[in-house]
Amino acid sequence: MYCDFLVDIPDVSGRMTRLATKGATYINYQYDRVYDPERQFNIPKRATIGKQSGSDGSRMYPNQNYFRFFPDKKLPEEHDNSFRSSCLRIGAYLVISKIIGFYELDEILGPIIGKDSGLLLDLAAYSIVCENNAGQYYPEYAFNHPLFTAGMRMFTDSKVSAFLSSITIEKRVGFLNKWNSKCSKKDLIYITYDSTNKNTQAGDLELAEFGHPKDDKGLPVVNYSVAYDLNDRLPLFYEDYPGSIVDISQLTCMVEKARAYGYRKLGFILDRGYFSRGNIQFMDKCKYEFVIMVKGMKSLVSELILSNMGTFENKRACFIKDPLVYGTTVQARLYASDTKDRYFHIFHSITKKGFDQLELGDKLKAMACAMDKLIGKAVVLPQSYTQYYEILRDPKSNALIGYIEKQEAVEREMSLCGYFAIITSQRMTASEACGLYDSRDASEKLFRGDKSYLGNNSFRTGSDESTSGKIFIEFIALIVRNRFYYLLRDERLKLAKSPNYMTVPAAIRELEKIEMIRQFDGVYRLDHAVTATQRTILKAFAMEADDIKNSADSLSGMLSPESKGASDGQKKKQGGN
């Protein structure tokens, strides 16, 4: 992506070349040479750093490679206000502004980030509204939206790039310390903790390492996790760590971090990926409660399920209306050396049974097809194959000659389909345990929102500093969008019908239709009255049409030609109109 401003083409003797193609001339920079011993000459390594200006052959529009190879070159950081659109979309901005005020994010970030705290909030708002995190497109958002920067100054993408790198670890830690100091620590709160990973092609990132991502594309990944307070429905803190570190080992670090923030009365709701004896012992040591999901086929709970099978699956007293499962609770030790009983909540779902059996059938079929292709070959099969099949081999060559299904093992596995268990350290009913674990759906939505609705399925950065800065802005955006989501959801539940415009993306699209137009005298005014649909959405945020009108008047004053926020260029241009 090329920037929308011009810079001088670097004068580096012998290293700059031009390539004309498809009506444009691209500027290439030779940054290295690699000697080829076979051909016995140097092979130049080049990168395109810009596109030549059509009117001035000595200047070009730079791209991200230019910033990489010429970081010391001075670049324009601010657009003149005359670049601002004559039509500003203010609806989503006003709602986001109210949420920022509710959490006092501007007051917290101001002393920590400094004069660029407004730009940080603008980048967070940009990722929410546009569902994008690419810095080169931020100027397009700034062009037709009000901004949180002082005087609503508009910055170029080069400023955004430099700003991301300037968000140091001291600033990030400073915010998290301040943010968590405001959170309640009196009552027992349950934290749902989950992690995700993101592929990256930037091989020079220290955080990017080969790991075990769900969407394995053979690329290095960066891991990212969030601790979420279910009581106050609030993201508390986040971690970014190398992609090779697995969830189980990272949990202990997160628990220590929670203690450092002053949380003492805590319970953790964890996915099965965090289940390990070490994690359980560590949480016991810290005197934290826990709720952990375990698959029904795990050896730990399969015997408990088999011994209780048939005792609760059809009893109405054991029926849990939401999420339509039957459940019972038994006490047992987690492992032989465990010092106390845990509460095993065993559940059965008819719907899940069908899906599990289909999945098991597909897995067995895939194994059989794979072995059919290996007949006659001396190959080593994964251990999982011997769980379901007796492998037949030629005694001389050790080649695979056939296989026999272990019917008893398969039937046992089939009987466990549809069952799952939740283990809790605290006494509670099966219904309470199920409700607590289902509530971790909040963090699942948080991660789906992060990747799908904040545009963060990839980082689009080339340095560790920029990546860490972008993750920090992403966390601020998650805080805002999370409240946006819950206020809309709570309001939707009050309505007789569930309109399709009460989701975050749909609501933002509607709010973006609230516009201010710059008229003949250079003053911005509200274009039209608030619609009925927009009123319903605004009600979720305790806002009315009059609030929009008053805010529009305030914005108009800030953007007027006489305002200090308007540049001389803007005043001259508007005066000429």
C-alpha cells in the first residue's frame, strides 16, 4: 500500500533502479548482495520502496519498505484540515465516545501515553467501526469521522507506524496496572481465560515462533490471551507470548499476574486445553477455585461416566433447560495423590451424541483409508491407530499386510459419545457448573470479535515493537466493543421481537448514517433527524435524539472556521466558499 504523500527519492549511488510497468514507474532499492558460488557472481537483493510521482521524477509515493530501509528520513505526520470530508459520520463515534467516558479510558491513557493518547483512541475506534487494523487505511477513516485527537488533527499512516513503535512496555504495563486497580476485588469473581494465535509471515518477529495453531498454515504464530471478569463483563488484562508456548504452561504465569494485580478471591473457568495436574496443584496452592471442561472420552472421567451411565440421562430432575442436557454430580479425586475430593459434573446431550458418533465414524474411516494405501509397506503407524485397530504385519519384512477393528474398544468409545464432564473445586450443582462454564461464551465472543470484527486476524506489522503496540490498541478496542455488545444484547432482550439491527456490526452500520454536512458557510450541521431504528439502537446506550443534536452542535463548534482546531488552510478554503 502506497502512502498519499510524496518524499524525495533517496540518493544512494548504485543502489536505486526504476522499473516502468503498466503505466507506473516503481523505485527499487538494492539492500544486499548474495554471492552464488556455483555461478561465481553476486546476486542483488532488491525491494520496491515507492512509486514515482507522475509530475516530478525526483519524488515518489513511499510504501512500508521505505520506512524499513530509511527509518531516519523525515516524513510528514499531519494532514491539513482541508483534507477533511464535507460529510462526517458521527453516530458510532458518539456511542464509542460515551463508552470511553464511562470507563474513563481517556483519563487513564492521557498521563500514560501523552499527547498521542487521542490517536490511540482513534485507532481503537477505527478498528471497531471499519473492522480493520491496517494503519495505511486509517487516514480514510479520519477523513470522514470526528476524532479524539486534540483539535481533531488528522495524521498520516507514517505517523501511525511511528506511533505503534512508540508504545513501550512501560506504557502498556502502566495502563494495565491502572486499569486493574479500578476493578473490584471484594467478592469472589470468576475469570474466564482463553488464548488464540495468529499466523504471521514476518520472520524477524521474536514473538513469532512455530507452534500448534488451530489453523495451521505452516507459518510462525504469536499467541495472545485475555483474562475476562464474568461478574462485571470486563476484559481485565492480556498477555502476548511466543507461539511455541502451549496453553497449559502459560496458565501459571497468568495466575501469578492475577495475584500481582491484587486479585485474591478468584475462580478460573478454563477450557480443556489448560487441564493438567501441575495447573490444578498451582491453583490449589494459590487458593483459587476452578471450573474446567473435560471430554467424556478422557480416561480420567470415562470410568466415572460408565459407572453412572443410565442413572440420570432420562430423569427430569436432572434435566437442565439451558443448554438442553441432563446432568448429575459425583465426588472423586482427580489423581492418586490428590488431597481432596473434587466435584465431577457429568452431562449427557442427545444432540452432542449424534455429532460425536459421526466424528468418530469419520475418524475410523480415514484411518482405514490411510492404512489401505500403506498395505505392503514397512511403515510406523501413529499410536492412535492401535487404539482402534489390531495391526497385522509380515513377520519377515515387518510390512503392513492388514488390520482388524477392535470392536470392543470402538463400542466403548461409541457409548461415551454425547457425554462430557465439568470439574469444579467448589461444591455446586450440575446446573450451576454448566451455567458457569457456558458463561465463558463471553470470552469466546471476545476472540471472535477480535479476529472477525476488529480486523485482527493478522497483525500487518514488521517489528516486535509495532506488533506489541497493535496488540495493546486491540485490547483497548476489545474493552469498548465488549460493552457495546452487552448493552445492545441487554436492550435486545427487553424487546418483544429481536430485530436484526441490534448486533454490533449492524448497529454500527445504522449509526454511521447519522451525518453532519459542511454547508455553504463552512459550518458542519446535522444532515437529518434521527430515525426510529437509530433511536432504538441509541436507547441501549441511554442516549436520545436530543443527545445527538447537542453533540452535533458541539462538534460543529470545534470544526468551525473560527475554531482554533481549524487550520489556516481550512479557514482560507472555507472562506473562499
